[in-house]
Amino acid sequence: MLSIKDLRAEIEGKKILNGLSLEVKAGEVHAIMGPNGAGKSTLSSVLAGRAEYEVTGGSVTYEGKNLLEMSPEDRAREGLFLAFQYPIEIPGVSTTNFLKTAVNEKRKYLGLDPMEATDFLKMMREKMDYVEMDKSLISRSLNEGFSGGEKKRNEVFQMAMLEPKLCIMDETDSGLDIDALRLVSNGVNKLRNKDNAFLVITHYQRLLDYIVPDFVHVLYKGRIVKSGDKELAKELEVKGYDWIKQEVEANS
Amino acid sequence: MLIENIKTAFTQYKDQAEVSGFSTLREQAYHEFEKLGLPTTKNEEWKYTNLKALANKDFESTCVSSGNVKVFLQNALLNKITANKLVFVNGTFNTELSEIIEKDNSIFITNLAQARSLHAEIFNQHFGKYANIENNALNSLNTALLSDGAFIYVPTNKTVEFPIFIVNIADSSDVNVLNQPRNLIIVEKSAAVHLIEMYYSLGSNSVFTNVVNEIYANENSHVEHYKIQQQEGESYHNNFTQIFQEANTNVNHVTLTLDGTLVRNNLHFYLNGQNCNSLLYGLYMPHGNCLVDNHTRVDHAQPNCNSNELYKGIMMDKSVAVFNGKIMVHLDAQKTNAYQRNQNILLSDEATVNTKPQLEIFADDVKCTHGATIGQLDEEPMFYLRSRGIPEDVARKMLLNAFADDIAEKIKIPELVTLLEEEIEKKL
């Protein structure tokens, strides 16, 4: 589904990704871990199409297409979804109207008619249950006045509504208490199936107790320096990142 | 040249002055205008708003209208909602297009010319008492040359059930036209009224509309007042509105400037009693080389009053906006709350905004704040929407509608909100 080869990217002349390669297949959950400044958020930003990041080398192929040539909206409509680390508030744009527009723009892109209002509302109600979202939240402006946990739940709710193929979760666990973490993870687990894939970016192992990954990769200095299964995450939790850093320095 | 046209027009009016019974006031106003002349950019109040192009044109104070106004108005807002309608074409009251549905005949909804004779006592008590002509050239011009306008009188304890449209259409099908609409609105104790003042233009020549509104709100009354400028083409528009509030009154005002070559809105509030609430909201979205200038002034003359002001601008192309918000807190006006904000979004590198808050506070126990912002559409919300599959142009419209929403939500007529959304859609 996703093939990243030797990806290099920088922002304002500062090199962040230095030859990152990764293969993700349908049905898989990959966790990307790493110390602060390793390039975790840069990876998610480059994949989602943030203009500030300049790709200086390598390739990203998504479903056989060159992802890097696509606009952010086309990436989304082709099934890529980024759950933001810091979902922003947009006063004056209602959550319902926003989602209706997003869902119907995707349908338009796929050559489908807009959803009937009643079907749309029914779908909203169903998907809200995934993350136990309070009904009152969707009549408000997008994320306006939401707590940190509500914002993250709203990200997963949007994910459920848009039914993406590839979900990138950018430090979704940051700032969440244990209850919110459980709700968000439950939502994600309900959405997992053989046709979609998840890229779970996190600093801590805690999230991976709930969203159990098939693969764990360690990102350091803009490259994946170690890969393993969920046991690697547990090892990192116990030993921290220093031993990885030392290993890398010793090899270089 | 405009000055000569005005002189000619005044000479003509003077001949009819015996009939209209206005001679002294007109004469006085004309001399004031002659003395002052049209404001130039040397005048601090007109620093960014240059009337030179206007001054060099020829205008006629004509009543002639050859355009098909009826057809023109067919799809206009006033024909979409149940309302009282006072329609003026080139300054002349049009009885065919006007319609009064208010059944209570103690409420007067009519034209000034008629009110001057029928309701002389009320008229004389209020006319010219609120809008100053001294040192104000354009108010003087209006007073010297005024032909007609709306007269609305709501007696004590009465509420006008449906909104009242005051519609001015400038028809420049034949010549450049100069209109001087003049409206007088008196809302007595514990009365309520909803006014919608609209300006349209028709025809391909130039238009100069110079309006004076006097609105008197007696104790405990409620006034909802919207002013919508939709004159298109080569149109110059100056509007002076003086709202005079007695104690315990609520006045909500919204100014929407949707079109016009040069639009200057002068909105003045005078809070003459305690416990008044005054809300001033404005939205402007000039395009091309258009200029919109909002000058507001709130005089807090008495204690315990609140005023809240929010003006928002969406700037396109090479347009220019001016915002000057003056708040005067008089010596006696303790416990005043006065808030003011002006926010602008530049959609073009070539648009300009000049914004200036002006607070003059003579009382010592008050809360006054002001703030102004000028910026581009934020990139973060834009990226967020796009990352959900919403194309850039759709996302921009959503965000601009959201920006305008702070003003739109103050408008209590859904059809007008729809009109506003359509205008935003059209402009982008």
C-alpha cells in the first residue's frame, strides 16, 4: 500500500529525514517510535502534504501512485488520513457542515453522488459511538472549546467517517489521560481491518498496549535504525533510547 | 464639476423653497457647505479617502428614472420576506413599489415630504436635531438639497410587527445622478422597530448618494438597524447615521458593505441616558479598486452603558479599507464598558487597510478595550480542511464564511444571512 524509499526532507534548510525507507501493506499496523527530534512528526507532515517541508530525495508510492505529487486534498480523497497531534480549533465552521463537505467531496472525487441528509446523519450517529463522542460536540464549531481528549476523539471520529485506507496517527496519545487513551484506542481497533493500514507514531510504548502493532520501527536522525515486533517497544520502554543511539553512533 | 452642479441644484431648489417651507434651514446648510467645500485628504478625518475623482465629475440632481426598477427589484431581498417597504427612486418616493402592511395606524411609516405636513409637530421636534450640519460638509449638502426620505414614528409601547425596508435606488440610466436621501426615525418609549436600509443602483452612469439618517430611541425602546450597501458600478456613497439613545435603550446596528467604488459610512451613537446597550457590527468586502471607509463614533455621555463594536473586512484585489473607531467617554460616564475590534483578512498582496482606534476617556472608572488585526487567511485551518479532502477553493470559502459568521450571527433575518453568504460566494 505504502512504499517509502530513501526519503529525504528538510524544513528551512534543516535536514530532518535522511534516507527513510518503509513498506506498509494492507492489514498491517506499524508503530514508529523514536526520541524527540528524530523526525517523527516530519514524516507524518510530509506524507500528508504540508507545504513547508521540502522533499529533497527519495520516493513515496501510495497504491501505485506518486504520493508526493498529489495535493493534500487529493491524498485525503485517495484514502490517506492524518490524525493530528494538535487538532486546531476552527470557530465558525460547524463540525457537521465540515464533515458533510469532506465526505461529499470525497464521494465527488470517486464519482459518487452526495449522501442523502438522513443517511449522513445516521452514519454520524453510528460513527460517534465508536469513540463515545458526545452529541452536543458535533453541533459546535470544529474543536472549539473541546478538551484535549475530545479533540483526539474527534480525530478518530473523522477517521471513522472518512473510512481511509491508510491512517497516520501523529502522537495521538500525547496529553491523553488513561480513559481518553482507552476510548481513542478502542475506536481505532474497531476501524482496523484487512484492507486498511495504520502508521502509529508515538514517543511512548503505552499507546501500543491498546493498539497492538505488527511492526515497531525506531526512527533516529531521520532514518529507521531498528525494526522489530511489539517486543521492541517494550524493550524501549524499559531501556529508553540511549542504547539505540549508542548502537547507531558505534556503527557510523 | 460637482461643486457647480450642486450650486445649480440649490438655485433650482431655492425657487421652490416657498412651497416646501424649508428655506431657512436649506439656506443655512448651503452656506455651510459653500464655506467648507468637499472634504479633502488634508482633513484628518478624510486622510485616506480621496473624493477628487468624485469632485471632477458632473452630476444631476434629477428625479428622472427610465430604467425598469420594478423588474430590477423582482428578486431583491425586500420581495422575499414579509415586510413594510418604503422605496425611493432617485430620491423620489415611489408609491407603486412601496407597501405598508402595518395595520396599527398610530404607527407612521411614510415619506418625509408627507410627514412634514401631516405630522408637523413630531417632525419639527426631531428633524435636524441629531445630525449636525456645522463643520460637516456632506451633512450640510444633504440638508441643503434633500428631496425626500423615510419618516417612521413608533409611538409609546408599540412594536412594529414586520421589518421596515427603506430602499434607495439610484437610476443612472440617462445621466450621472446625485441623490440626497434623508431619513428620520422616531421610536418612542418602550417601542420597538426593525429597520433595513438598502442601497441599489441601476444604469451604467455614475452615482453619488449622500445619506443622512437621524434615529431617535426614547427610553426603554429597542431598535434593530441594518444598513446594506449594494450599489454597483461607478458609485460613490456617503452615509451619516446619528443614533440618539435615551436611558435603558438597546440599539443593534449592522453595516454590510457589499459593493461600491467609494463607500464612506459615518455611524455615530450618542448615549444620553443610563443603562444603554449599543452594538455596532460591520462587514465589508471590497474588490477591484474600491474603497470602503467606516468611521464610527460612540459618545458615552452617561454612566453604566455598554457599547460593543466589531468590524470585519475581507479585502480583495487592490481594494482599500479605512476603519476609524472613536469612543468618547465623557466625564460623567462612570462604569462605562466599551469594546472595539477591527479584523481584516487580506486575500491579495495589493489590498490596503488603514485602521485606527481612537479612545478618548475622561471618566476614571471605565472598561475600554480595542484591538485591530490585519492578516492573511491562516494556513493551519486551511491545511486541516484540505487534509480531510476538501479542495482549496471550497476550504477558503468555508473559512471566509466562518470569518464573516461573527457578523452574520447578529443578523436576525435568515434571508439576509443567505444573501450575505451568496455575496461571499460570488466574490471569490
